[in-house]
Amino acid sequence: MASSSSARYAKHRRIGEDEEAEEAEEEAEEELERFDDFTIASSWERFISEIEAICRQWLADGPKILMQKGADCVTPFENLYMIKRELKHGKRVYSMEYYFMKSAKGKNSYWDDDTHSMQLSFGVDEFLMIAPLSASGVVLDDPESTKLLSSVAIALSSCGSNWPAFVPVHDPSRKAYIGIQNLGTVFTRRFEADRIGSQVPIRLMHLEGLHELFLSKFVLSSTDFPARVKVHFSMKLTYRTPEYDYDNETLDSEATESLTENEVASHPKKQWDDDCPWAEWYSAEDPVKGFELTAIWGERTFEETLEMAEVENASSFVADSWFLHPVVSQYMVDDSIGKFVGFASQLHLLVNAYESSAEAQFLEDFVAADTSGQDNSKSTTVPPPSVIDRVMKDLFSDEAGNSNYMEAENKYTRAMRGAPADSLFGQFCLHALWFGNCNIRAIAVLWIDFVREIRWYWEESERLPRMKSSSTIDLSYCLIHQKLQMLAICIERKKSVSHEKGAGHKDETSNTKAITKVRKGSAGVVPKMMLLNTFQEMHAPYTQDAPLMTEDMHEERLHAAEAFGNAIGLSGQLERDILSSDMSAFKAANPDAVFEDFIRWHSPGDWVSEDKVDGNSGWPPKGKLSQRMSEHGNVWRKIWNDAPPLPVSEQKSLLDPVREGEKVLHYLETLRPQQLLEQMVCTAFKSSAGILNKTTYGGFKLMKTKMDQLYATMASTLKSLQGNSDISDLAGDLKRLCQVFEHIEKLLILAASVHRKLIDAPRLAQAVFADYFNYYLPKMGTTLESICYEKEFTTKEKVLSMGNLLNGHEPLQREIIFSVQERISNGHYSSPTPLCTDDEQIQTHRMYISGTSNDLWVALSVTSWD
């Protein structure tokens, strides 16, 4: 290869003169237009002059200024930058690119991942690349490639630069190059590289044959070099683990003995995430396809080909260093919309439905809407009735109430106001995410069927599935969940009332005028308080619990109080019922009590004491009712007069289960679309995060921190949904939240995969995940646009030998560097001019080899003394 390149370089003058003659007529007019100081210069000389001018400018600027002028970082390399210019010669336009490093590479650092293929192939740090500005960017014939290389060599020599220059040649798939580098006035280094893209000869599949190939480039006869040539050798082997077959875990040999061949063949294939918490809703592609293990032999010296055989047959465990690198799926780094399907993608669809929710006042309007003539009709399709029936069966199945899902509560989940993931509404929201394409019409259809099923449970007095038994309503959850809690309680109370009526229990409240002197329902004596008329001890009664109320009922009560005022302490029928119940219980516990006794116990602020300050008061105590309680027609006194003496056990419940249950159903059946979607968004985000948070990932600290940050971000964003907020203002924030959710969901899935594959090496698993986390972190912005981040994940974790991992596995790729060095004062490279010390060595020959049994890439650099 070197001899053929030398012949080509010697012809550049003749080639230039031939082309000048052919282009003379075509460029006559152009030369007049580009008239400058060298009027007799040919077009080729002007081309060289233009290259020289550009190179001089780049030399003068240096890396720092070139970076300031807009040099691009060459991805995925952090230390390599490139700046380019376009040049015209005749009818062709060329692109000249200068690659340089921000900081110098250390010696013997070519095996690291921050090395460009040209740097690794030819052992250079900075270099020029010139090629036609075409689709392939490759020169197709030898004359043109030789002329280009000669032009650059002359220009670089004129400006005193020793940059190596390269020109691509032939078919792009071969990636062949020729190059040249001026090393002062004495030495020239020439480069040539080519690729065998078919079956590699068996001889070149072994180290012995490759060593002989290298020697053949300079050992022409036994007299040229000593019998033993000291060849410097370094090697890098890359192994890849086969993709893990999880299906092998489904059936062991003993289990398959009792199965027929057809039964084994029809056995469902196991997915890697079958036991992960998200598997109930979707199956994620395994983000870790395997691992690449790199073994590196540092530089060592060999003198005989037979020594290569010993290296090839030696165990890979004698390598100087090992590096482990996970092979990550492309979907992990592609954040294009629709590429990743998970909770985040479905939440994004739900947010779109929320944006559409204000277009109609009632959900039935979306169901009745005819979208057949719209271009986007696909976005409003509804699954067939069979799918709806299957969803309803899942939501209301008999086993639904036995869910073992326990939602982890923290300081943020309460602020989100959504329903628990295992509750009836929580499960509705999760099913809605995966129902059709989660459009507003599909959600409306699903909701109407959902409420219809709930009404059936109410009318049949059947227990609501997925609703835990409770006698209270948790106001920290969304209003729909509160309503379903109320309905579940009403169903139980309704069943209890029906049972009592069927057993013949008498309604004690019917005899409102019955008077009894027997004390009932006493909770104990009130200290230092006696009845005014009888001087008996006052007893505190058992009273009914405060009536169950949902959030909107509390608000109605507050509004009523504000509207009617507090002159008499009452604001509506509910307060009257509560007061009447308390008075009846007080009368039952204190048969001889009067109205003033009840006021002294229930509202002591309305009893104005007139006793002496020294406490020496007689009996009865001196005092009177407050002005508001003593006014004519006082409502409290009227209720006292009408209240029968009944203990709590004999009173009618303050909660009318039939009336309150019908109110709940009316709310669910007339719920506005926007109100429904607001609560669905909060619940879906909260439930999805809760499911992901159950993932086992080895307790990686970085992952736990990100999950905590996700909860904080969700709480802050979803808080804006609690109230009459403008949809247009919130939609953007919610879509940004979806983007954040997707990034963290991807990281969590990757963490789970790494943990499973390296479960016996927890520290290594945490280090591997930390490497990927640091690589992925720049992508985790909050903007809606896809972040252009083309850097590849190449970080490798240094490990010890991994036992039998390599048994029976050939390396995926083998890379070798051969080189020969000679003192300048010796042999062919001695110079009559003492340019350097006698001890300085020069690399005379270098060969980089990379390949497999089906592909071989060889790059050669030869230094000659001109």
C-alpha cells in the first residue's frame, strides 16, 4: 500500500498540468473575474493558495479562538472539535474539515472512548479531512484523490504546519483513506487504510497472520532488518453477552417432562418484566440488551511471530484491565413523541383529553358527537362494547376488593388530592389511560357505563368493590373518591335499616311526646355542675357523631352560615337536626333538666354568671341566659321544647342513607367533563407514580432522589388543578410534567433491569446505573420540545475478571496496534543534520487492525526520510 501511494504522489505535477489544459477555456472568464496579484497563477495554484490561507488562519487562531468562533464539538467525543470551510475548484466544491482537541491526549490513551476512529486508526491527534461536497462525500477516482492530497500537502508545507491530511477514496462502505503528513523538512509520514468487507482470509483471522501482514510492509528481505524485529503490540478485545432469554425460566426440565410437545410449544413466553409492578398495564422493552466486556492488553514487545500464537492461546484473564458497559436500547435515548409507550405516554393523552373537556357541558355531548367526517376521527374512536364489558368486569369483579396494593403515602401524595390507586376511582383512571387511545369521547363512554354499574350496586344494596370499609370520609382525597366513600357507607346503612325493619324493630322516634324519668345514655357525671331545679348531678350524654360530609357539603354549610349569619348559631336544617339530637340525648341523661342546664353544658358562653368572684356562691347559682338566648322566639328554646328525651341508641341517624346515596348518584351522573378530567388527571398521575415507586431497583440513591423530586414536582403542578383554573394555562405545565415523568419512568425501568442482571454484584450495579444516570441527566429538561442530545453512552465500569463469562464466546471485535520504532541516528532514518538527540526515537511503521471474521479494517502509517 505504501509503494503504490508514493507513485501517486510523484504524479501530482503532471496531473495538475493535464487538468489545466482541459479547463483553460472553461475558466478563462472565471480567471478574469477573480483577477488578483498573481495573474499568471493557474486554477490549481489558486486552489492551493486558498487552502493555505485557510490553514494559516486556523493555525493563527488556535483551538481556543476556533472554539469561540463556533467550532462544533464532534459527538460523542467531549474533547474533539471540528471547523470546516468550503472551497471551489473548477466545477467541483470541496469541504475541508479541521479536527482538533480541546486538550492534549495522554500517551497511550487511544483505547479510551474519547478517541475518534481516525485518531485510533493512524495514531494522530489533530488532522485535516478534504472531500467533495456530495451525497457520499467520497472521491471516486485515483487522479482526483491524488491531486487533492497533493494540494493540501503543498499548502500545509508552505504554511509550516505538520497536520496530517486525509482524503476518502472509493466506495463509502469501504471507508478507505489515503493521507500524508509533513514532519519538518526531513521526514514525511504517509497513511493508507482499506477494508475487507467480505469473508476474511483464515490467515488474517489469527494474530500470527496479522503479525506477518505487518512485517510484510517493511521487511522486504532478511538484509533490511535484523532477524528479530522488536514489534510493539497492544490489543483490545470486546465481548458481548448474548441477550438474556427469560423464557428459559418459565419451564424447567422436570416441569416439561409431564407436558406434551404441543403444550410446551403453546406455553406463553415470559417477559423480562412479568413480575414488575407496571406489568399489569404494559410490558416494557428491556432497556439493557446485554453487556459489553472489554479486555485491554497494554503495550508490550514481541520479536517473533510464534509469540503471537502464545498470546492468542492465552487466557483472556491475563489482560491488564477490564471494563463493563451495558448495551442500552435505542428507545432510552430517543425522546420523540410516540417512541416510548408507558404511563407517561398515556398521561400525555389524558392531558390532551383534559384540554378538550371544556368543549361541552355534559359528557353525553361527547358520546353523541359525530366525528366520522373529521380528519382526526381516529383520535376520538371508542373501543367496541366487548372491550367496555371487559373493563367493567375487571373493575367490579368479586376479587376486586381483595387487592393487596398498598399505596405508599408521603407528604406529597396528600397534596395531589387524587384517589388511591387501589380504590374504585383510582382503578377507573388507570383503566381509562389504556382504554382506546384515551380520548375525551372514549373517556365519556367509559364513565357513563361506570356510573351505570355503580347505580346497580346502589339499587341492589351490594357492597361497592375496591372501597375499603370505613365510617369516615377522608377529605384529603379527590371529591369523586369522597362521594364513593359516602355511597359505600350509605349502602351499608341502608342494608342495616332494612335488616332492622325486617326484624320488627320499633321506631322509637314515633312517640315524640313520651316522657320518662329513667336516666338513659349517660357518659358520666360532669364535674362541679348540678341541675338548677333539683340540685342533682349533671350527666354528660352520649351524642351522635358529626354527620358524614364530603368536601362540597362542608362548603355548602359554610356558605349557608355566611348567608344567614350566626345570630342564633344555626344556619340550616342539618344544624337543627344535630342540635335536636344533642338536646334529646341530654334530656335522656338528665330527666329533670331544664333549657338553662343544657345551655350551661353545651354553650357555656351563653350563660352569664352573676356569682361572687371569691367563689362563695349559694344555691342555686346566680346567673342568666345571654341576650341572644333570652330573646323572644329563640330557635334553640323552640327545638328544646320539641326534642323528646331519647338516648343515642334510640335516635334516628343523622345520616339519611337513602337521601344521601341518591345525592351521590346525582353528582356522578351530572358531573361536568372538566370536573371529571381534573380529578382524573390528579389521580392518574398519583396512581401511576405510586405503581412505579413499588419497583425493586436495588435502592440506587440517585434513583430514589429522582423519584422524590418527581413527587414534589407533581404536587406543585397538580395543586393548580384544585379549583376553577384556566385549562389553557394549565395544559402547558401538565405536558411538561409528562415529559419529566417519562424521563424518570425510563430511568426507573433501566434501574430495575440493571439490578436484576447484576443482583449478585450490588456495588457494580449501582456504579453502572450511576454512569448512565450522569449521561442521561442533560436530557432531563422540562421543555416540551425534543432535546437534541446525540452523545452516545460509552462510559465503562472497571471490573475484575468475570470467571467463566468468556467460556465458549468469541470476541465481538478485536482491535490491534502494531508499531516499530527506531532511533533517528540509525539506519534509513539517520540525518546528516543533527536535528535531534541520538536517543530520540521515531515511529517508523504503525498498523491498526480492527475486525471480525467477516470484516477487517487495516490502517497503515509509514514514516520515510525524504
